[in-house]
Amino acid sequence: MLLTCALRGVPRAQRPTSIPEFVATWAILPLAEWGVKLDVPADVFVVGDRLLDPAYDVRPTVLSQRLS
């Protein structure tokens, strides 16, 4: 993810520097709010989809399970 952010122009201060930081700061955000555009077909996720659900003890969402 760090390399993707760097290649896509995400400012250095906003890039995750480790997996734990990615999980803590990005994985709980809706994908549409990520600082980088994903190379994923638009019909794969809907507005509000995220990888981890903060409302349920940060468990993987259905989307996350589908992508794995």
C-alpha cells in the first residue's frame, strides 16, 4: 500500500508506514475516502464499503472476505 500511495501522489505524511498503521487508519475508512484511487471495477464496492467494520470490533467486512 505504501508503494501504491507513493506512485499515486499521496502526500508522505498521509501514507501508512506499516500494516498496523494501515489497519488503524485506512482499513476502517470507507474505500471512497481513501487517499488513493483503487484499480477496482466500480461495481465491486458501494459507497460506505470498508475492509474492517469499526462497529463490530473491527472485524473483516463481507467485502473484505470477498476480496481475499
